[in-house]
Amino acid sequence: MNDLEAYFNANNKRLINKFLHYFQVYERHFSRFRNKEVVIVEIGVSHGGSLQMWKDYFGGKAKIFGIDVDPRCKDFEEENIKIFIGSQSDRNFLRETITKIPPIDILIDDGGHTMVQQIVSYEEMFNSIKADGVYVCEDLHTSYWMKYGGGHKRRGTFIEYTKNFIDYLNAYHTQERSLKVNEFTQSVDSIHYYDSMIVIEKKRREQAPCIEKTGNISFSIDSPPSPLIFRVFPIYQFCESFMNYIFRFLGINRAFRIPENILKKIRRY
Ligand SMILES: C[S@@+](CC[C@H](N)C(=O)[O-])C[C@H]1O[C@@H](n2cnc3c(N)ncnc32)[C@H](O)[C@@H]1O
């Protein structure tokens, strides 16, 4: 059991409301920030228990900020815990709030969990997270719940919105104009999906990743396994590439592959 789980289980202070499997995720992504001068922001204060938990976990040098639409949450301020009252879907409120918070190490969105709230909060707050910071959005299962505007592969859900992040992360390798290197590509190191949760770890990546070789070769890299394959291989590779360009040009959104049984026959000769 990690320290956060232990705190949660023994909690007799303000109420905390979390999925139990989140505690493993927190430990994995947050432990490097403990006992440092960190800035933690949580959207969704409720009874204030999670803010107290972060304060205990990150230690006396941490500054904890909460954001909630419910004005009663203001009462939960205490030393090192400050709370802003307003809606996470109100871009003006978020822009103003950001000016009152130092650069953020960790942002946790545990607010109202509707699609618009999650998207607006991400769009307004992500750039205020430090270059080595972490962004977390919880309770992504609402992307599958009708009453939150969700549904499997439904356009406009937050989960569909985040699926684009996978393309942006890999944009240094694109060969098409439809995918471009953007700020996300240059500022994100990794994306982690858990049940109901996304965690994005930031790191500056101004250039495409480098590839290098080390160690000793075991056979000549330039010579293929057999002279005959050497003659055949580039032909079917060329055919596949050519057909894939044609498919793309015609708007056919799938990859062309020479069937495996034909490849086997070619290889036999
Ligand atoms: C799931 S609770 C937060 C639980 C808390 N983080 C915890 O772990 O104990 C959700 C909170 O989000 C707040 N909320 C709902 N809609 C909001 C909005 N539009 N903007 C900000 N907060 C909102 C609710 O008032 C509620 O306090």
C-alpha cells in the first residue's frame, strides 16, 4: 500500500472521493514531486478532502490550489491551500485564474466531468503546466455515458478529443500534410491511459528523436539473406508503397498489403 492509499484509508478529515485504482497511478507519476516546492492544481474540490490529501503527500513546501463552481468550497482554504470559485468551462474565468497561480507542476481535472468542461479546461490550462509537469484528467468514463454527452466513438467526447494526442505525439514521423508538428508534439514526452484516466507527462522535444546504433554487427548489414530474395524483395516493397500512395490519393483509408500467401510463394523462388 502506498502513502496516498494509506492516507485515504485512514482519512478522518474532510471527505475524499476517488476510484481506488487511481492511487497506484498517482504514486507512479507524482512521487518525483514530493517534498519539493511544487504547485498542484485540482479542479473539483467537493468537500476539500483531496486538497488536504495532496498537502499531506507533497509536503510543507507544496502550494495547493483548488477550483470549484460551488462557492461553499471557499471555506476549505487553509495554510498552503487556496481555492478559486468559478466554472471550469468558463474560459475567461480560467484565464484570469491562471494569472493568480504560479507555473503548475501537476494539474488534476476532477471537476464536473462533462465533455465541454474537460476540453475547455485542457485547452486553457495545459500550456500553464511547466515543461516537466504532469496533466491528469480523471473519470474519463463519462465519455461513454449518454447523460454526459458521451458514447462509443461519439464525436465531441473528451476521449475522442484525446485520441488525436497520439497522432500529435508521433507527428515528427509524418509524411502527410494533414499531420503537422505542433506545440503538443514539442512539449509532451508520453501519454498514459488508465481505466477512466489520462496522464500526460510533459518534456521539451524541439527536434525529431535521434536514432543511433551501438555494438558490433553479426552479419553484413548491406547484404540480404540470399541473392534471389535481394532481387525480389524491393519489387514487392515498391508495389506496396506505390499502392499505398494510390489508396491515399483515392481517399481509401486503409493500408494496402500483399497477402501473406502470395509473399510466401515469392519468397520460395
Ligand atoms: C467529483 S467532485 C470532486 C471530488 C474531489 N476532487 C475529491 O477527490 O474528493 C466534483 C466537483 O466538481 C465541481 N464542479 C462541477 N461542475 C464544475 C464546473 N463547471 N467548474 C468547476 N467545478 C465544477 C463540483 O462542485 C464538485 O465539487
